[in-house]
Amino acid sequence: MKLRTDDLESPIGTITLVATADGLCALDFADCRTRMLSLLGARYGRLELERSPDPNGYTSRVRAYLGGELGALDDVAVDLGGTPFQRSVWSALRLVPAGATVSYGGLASSLGRPSAVRAVGLANARNPVCLVIPCHRVIGADGSLTGYAGGLERKRWLLEHEGRHASGTAGAISAR
């Protein structure tokens, strides 16, 4: 499988984007490349990454998001794979507005599966396209920053970035 890839320098490190013709299939930090390649390999088997400037315009969209245009990622097409449950978690995450947070329990409840907190956490951890599927917006029930494959400093930066640029009132989408 041939996939198109590009890198973007950002205030929180180099971001690598990978795309198919159908959508963004991976977005991760360069220091998480091993994890990203493992997820792509599990999905596609043998793959070839071909450098492509701004595949499908995704690099430009991420750059705009990082520049403060938080809505720039809202309708980015994604090509994710995953189980039906993972896809439901990832879809629910896309509904959490920039500048807002939700707890793992709140996210599980929003899916009608309040006892599936651990499963939600596992699906969140396997998110192949960070930022576009905003897993950084998921926090602990006590409001603490917990678990983020890219590191808690990046999660903190992303939440602060969104807090600075979010328009309107942002709040949790469901009870913690």
C-alpha cells in the first residue's frame, strides 16, 4: 500500500501526516513514529510512504489550526479503520468542541455505555489521527490531565492553545 506523507514543524514538535486517497489515516508526532508505523502496519500490512507536500491539503489545515483557526480540522476527511466501537469513540471525540474537555466517563456515558470507561480509554489511546480526532480533550474525572501518547506537556499546550483561541462558551459536553 502506498501512502502519502508530509511533516510539519510546530511549536510542540514535528508532526507527521499520512494520507490515502480517501482521507487522513495517520497524524502523530515524529517522536511517536514507531507507534504510528505499528498502527499503520497492523492496518495495511506492507506499506510504502511517499513524500508528498501537503497531501489533500491536510498539512495546510493543521498549520491553520496551530495558527489559531481551531475549526480548520473540523471537516478533514479521515480514513481510520478500527473496530465499530473505536470508530464510535472517535466520532464522539470529534463532537467535543475546541476549548472544551470531557472525562473518559463522560465520553462513555455519551455513547450510552457508562460502564465502558476503560474501553473508551483504550480506543482513545489507539486514535490514529491526533488533533483531528481531539483525544487531547479527554481528561480525568477529577479534571486532571491524564494519558496522552504525545506526552502531557503537549496535551497541556494543546488545551491552552484552544483555550486562547476558542470562540464562544466552551464547556464539557457531558457530565464528568
